[in-house]
Amino acid sequence: MAQLTEIIEGAAEPAGNRIAGRGWLGFCAAAFLLAGAPPAMAGDRWEEAGSGAVAILPVPLKATAITGGSFSCAEQRWSFRLRVEATSAAPRQVTDAVVAIDGVDLPAKASLSSGVATIAIPFETLELLKAGNRLSFAFNGEPATMFSLRGSRAVLDAVAPRCSEVDMSAYQSVALSETDQAIGTAAKLMAEEAALFRKATGKQPVLAAASVKVAPDAEMVFASLCGSSRYYGESGCTLSGFARQGASGDWREVYNSEGMALYLDPKTSADGWPDLVTLAQGGGAEPSHWMWNGLAYEIRESAIAKDAELRGAVQ
């Protein structure tokens, strides 16, 4: 906490004064809401804001410089904003933070600008917030404040559907359909997987497909089977991609994942094969980028790291 205070105020003080009465996290309550919406008063439990995907945190359980906060979502990215009465503007800084839910520490970064502390957290943390009892924050290893999680489940369930979708306008959507022209090919390619699904569940999966022309002599077919979240995970689907060279070439599986929203990146390719971009269905995750490695698709970050490792070994 001391280090954070010094970052914001530019001067050191006794530890007792660094928490109480400082203006290092000043923030106007109206910034928690959509433009034009009136601020909400915090009580002893989580509350919905007037509009948007915004939750108002309760009054802190411990008296500190932090007097309140909000939890909001934009483009499926969730973040906390914490506030106190502002006494001075602060330059933008980034400092280490820890978000703790019932003693489970989640390392994070706090972005500090003009007295505003913004702490982004992974989408998966929502379930912990819904089920937990206590939420606390620490900066640079020193405790800052604590909030109750009373009422968090009902509020988050109410505001989460209002969060805006991730902007994927830079990519080309691959829309799978049960009536796509590639459905016959997809049925053959997914026949073994469909048989395994029927044996395990006693149900017939729903098949959808889409074809993508990569080059005059290369094409891809994407196919999904949907039917059970217990069998295929949260999305209830599996997604595979198959590629072949030439009209008479053999199909090979070159991509597989749980059900995802699928896109092509028209600006990036390897050997003519476009990068794939996937987004978890139901929101929350950052897009994943897949690149062609000569034989199949793999996560781009893993491929880049592997390439750097090989280059280092050669040098």
C-alpha cells in the first residue's frame, strides 16, 4: 500500500496515514454508470447500477481510503474500479495488485490514472465472486480494503447478459449451418465421432458444417457436433477443421477444439492458409489466434514461442 501511495502522491507518509484520508484512488461515481445515468448509493450488499453491465459494490467492511467501487463489463472484459475522494490528479501508472476471494489470491495489475484504479480480472473469476463471501484488494503486497460478496450472485446473473459482445469486425466469420453444401462431406468426416457420442449418450448429435476455399487447389471444411455439455464441455459442442490439397486429395483433420465461434483473419496467413481466430461461446474469453505450422493449426503464441526456442538453440 505504501508503494502505491508513493506512486500516486509522489511523497512518503507514515503507514497509518497512507491508507486513511489519501486521495490516490479518487473517482466520480458517475463513471461507474453509462453516460447520463445517475449514480447509485452503495449499501451492505451488491446492487445493480441504473443501466448497463455494472454492479455497485457495497460499503467497504474496513475503513480505508477506498470508499466504494464498481464492477463492470465491456466487450466481455470485466474490471473493478475503486474510488476515494480525490485531492489531486495522478499520472497513469501500473502497479501489482492481488484480488482475493475467500483467501484465494488472484494476481492482477492495477491501472492508475487521475485517481482511478482499474483492475481487470479473467472471465472465469465471475463464478468465484458469485459463490464467495469476502472480496479484498492488496497493492504491492499491502492490504487495501475488503468488501462483502453478499448478493453478488443475483446481481452478476442480472447484469452479465447486458455486457457488449467482443468486437470481431476485423475478422471474417465462418458460419456453420446444418444445410451447408459441405454437410455431406462433414457427415463422413465426423461419422466416427458421432458414433462415439451416440454410444455414450444414447442421443443423435446435431451436425453443422461450413466450407472455406483457401486456394484454387486447397480447401477446408469445418464441422461441429452439438448435443451435450456433459460430453463436450460447457459449449455442448466439438469443432473440427479438415483440409485437403486438390479436388481428389485426402481430407486430414488440422484443427480441433470445444465449440467456438470461428473466424478467419484475412490479413494473416502462412503458406496461403489463413490464421483462425476463435472466441469462446457464452462470452468472457479473449480471442485465440491459430496459425498454420505446415501440417495443422496450433495456437499462435505457442508456435511463436517454439520458433524462438528453436532459433535460440541454433545460435
